[in-house]
Amino acid sequence: MSDDRRYSHEYDDIIDLPHHTSSKHARLPMSSRAAQFAPFAALTGFEGVIAEEGRLTDSFTELDDDMKEDIDLKLEMLGGMAGDSPEATFTYFVPDSRKEGGSYRTVTCRIKKIDDIERTIMLRDGTRIRIDDLFSITGDVFREYFPD
């Protein structure tokens, strides 16, 4: 008789017996069975590291001189309308706090204040945008001066 055959039939005499139930200990509920091994997790925190590493970021796009001039003109126009600032859409870069790169965000709002010294724009919704991080400014107010 080969070894494979001997092992495959070794437990034939007990395989169909009913499962033993202890008279002293209650059976562990299914929901708790895997939890008993949780303290032995060898790589705690590893899932968070993998998720962070897999999170994608964009790189900052350096604007050419024409794009910078376009933004400067639009900011000047919006600054001149401070009391009755029309709504505009701002796309800007936000650096990531944990890794290289960041993301581009777009917000539509009215300007509250342009600070030339700190080079920031404060929007009425509380958003603060660094002028150097601006990618574009669009809006109906510019249609007359900057046709598509």
C-alpha cells in the first residue's frame, strides 16, 4: 500500500462522527472566532502605510508667462470690483501635507479680499488661496474681455 493511500483513509473511522460539544464550555459565537487571533497580527499599521503609499498626488504645473499675465489681469479686474465682486471660479494647487505633490482644487465664490503683501486671495466662503498656487480663474465677468 502506498503512503498516499494510507494517509487518505487514516481517519475514515471518525470522519462521520458528530462534532464534540463540551458540557462545561459554551460554544464560541461565529462573530468572535476570528477576533481571538487579532492580538497576534504581526504587521499592525501596515495597511495604513500601504494605503498612504498608493494614494496618488499631482505634481505642480509651472505656468508660462502668458498664463501668469492672464491671472494677474483677472485679479486686477476682480480687485477693482471689490465692493460688488462678481462670482468667479478659481483652480489652484494644494500641496500634500504627507508626501511630494498635491492636488488641484476648484472653487466658485466671490472675492472678499486680495492681499498683495501676503500674495493671497480670501474668498467670502473663508477659502484662502496663495496667488502663486493659482492655475486659472474663469467666470462670466471675463467673457467680454477674454472671449473663448
